[in-house]
Amino acid sequence: LETYDIDTGDLYRILELADWLMYSLIELYKLSSPKREVLDFLNRLRLRVKYGVREELLELTSLPMIGRKRARALYNAGFKSVEDIIKAKPSELLKVEGVGAGILEKIYQHFGIELPKIKEKKKARRGTLDEFFK
């Protein structure tokens, strides 16, 4: 934001406008004789603008409590699809930065899976000596 000398409110307004324009484009395209693949592309593009992610993270951002940062952390940790997350052990998911017991519970609820009792490992606080000594 400092690089481009804009405030967060300005960025939010621009993103809202981009989302509205994408929505309008999709609705106008539906009035013509739309092709399914073009409509799918436009919907994916709208979601990419909304979440600020690349194509590979769209599936992960469809999960509750998973936005741009957590989706990227999950992807980098090897969880590249929803199927990978369903197959993973809770302990593996808890190792991913930004994923705690509460978020894991929401994800499992989303799929209707009961989360087994887990003990969350105490994470070192960021920006402290705890992180340095681990």
C-alpha cells in the first residue's frame, strides 16, 4: 500500500468496484447466448478478484475461514485441494501456519465430519524470542 501511496479504504473501494463490474459482466453475458466455459471462466475470475488469489487457490478459499493467506499456507504445505484436506490427519493440518483448532473444527463441520479430540500444540508467538529458540 505504501508503494502505491493508497489507503486500505481506497483499495477496498477499488476491489468492491471490480467485483461489481465482474458481476455485471456475468449478468450481461447471461442475456446473450452464453457458452458454459466462458461463464465458468468469468465466475472463476470474479472469485480470484474477490479473494486476491491465483487460480490454484480458488478451491481452498471455498472452505470456511480460509482466505488468501491460509489458502497459500495450506497450498505451500502440500494441501493443494479440498480432497487433500479431507484425507489429512488433523495433526498435519495444525502444523500449517494460521490453522488452529477452531479453524480446523469449522472445516470439519463444513464437511459434516466429527473432529476427533486433539491437543493443539502451543505455537511460538510471532515476533518474540519464543520463535527464535524453537
